[in-house]
Amino acid sequence: MRRILEVLDHFGHPVGIVTKSALVLRDLDILSRMAKRNLVKVALSVTTLDASLARIMEPRAPTPARRLDALRQLSQAGVPTSVMVAPVIPAINDAEIERILDSAAALGVNGAGYVLLRLPLEVRDLFREWLIANFPGRYRHVFKLIRDMRGGKDYDSTFGARMTGAGPIAWMIGRRFEAACEKLGLNKTRTKLTTEHFSPPRRAPAQLDLF
């Protein structure tokens, strides 16, 4: 990743990064340099603030505290940052939307987004196994809520709805997210990266073909 960023920085190519890893801080020197030319923005997903729940949901990912600290350091270094509340799982972590946004905004984050849980193809069965193993008492309720937001199905891939769902429950989640962002001043402006610094690499001289 660092070598890729070095190339993008050298040729002035804009890039947006979406990650859940605090390892993004390893390249903070390059990111801050690119940010000065409006060439980069970074979004980190924060699924929960509960360390115990985080270990269950994402056992191999950085803790919520590390992700928030990464957002803080990026913001302090002048890198445009966003927090992604993703995935939002009804009856598991949806109650934390406002708290996650509030924590991120306090660290200087200026943007936010959310994604409703998506269960395409084999992901559905993996999620079902995980849910039964970790929250057996909520299994039926969670899937009922999911289907209520997916037109009675486990998943709906319709463009414009697959990330946010549809129906009253999905509408309520969306309005809660928007109200929290409005209160905290998030998404007031959109970071639009520039291509004005882009300088395409020159091709090395090559022997012309005879035919």
C-alpha cells in the first residue's frame, strides 16, 4: 500500500481510502503530504464502541478505540476523514449510531456514512451461523427485521436500496443517522479531490516495430 501511495503522490493522482484498519497510520506522512494538495481522503468504519461486541463481530480487526484514535490522528494531520457506521445490524448494533457519530465528531471527523447489513449469496448463511452461535435468542428477530427492510427477502440488490434498505425500519435508521449528522455538523461539506496536479508518467523510448 505504501508503494502505491508513493506512486499516486509522485504523479498527483487523487485517491480515496475506505478501511477498518488502523494500519493506515503507517502512511500518515504520505497522506498528510497528499492532503495539502487535496489528493486524498480517508474513511474508517466503526461498527461498535463496545469492545466485547467488537471482538465477537470483528475478532481480527482493530479495536474501536484504535480506530477512533486513527481518525483523530488523521484529522489532526489535516487529512479529510469520515466515519462509516457499517454494517448496521438491526437489534445488534443499530442503537449505537448516534454514539459512534458523536465520538467521531469530537475527534475532528467531518464526514460520515452508513451501510445497512448486506447478505448477498453465501454471506447470508455465514451470517446466520454466526448469529445462531453468538446471539441465539435474537436470531429470529434479527432476520425478521432484515426482511422487513429488504422487501421480505434476506437481501435486495436493487441499486439505490441495497446499501440503505427500504420500508419503515430502514427509513427510521436513515432519519436517525441524518438527524445525528445535522446535530453534530457532519457532512456539511463534501471533500472533492482534485486532478489538477495529475502528471501522467512518460513512456520510455521504445524501438519501433518493423512491420
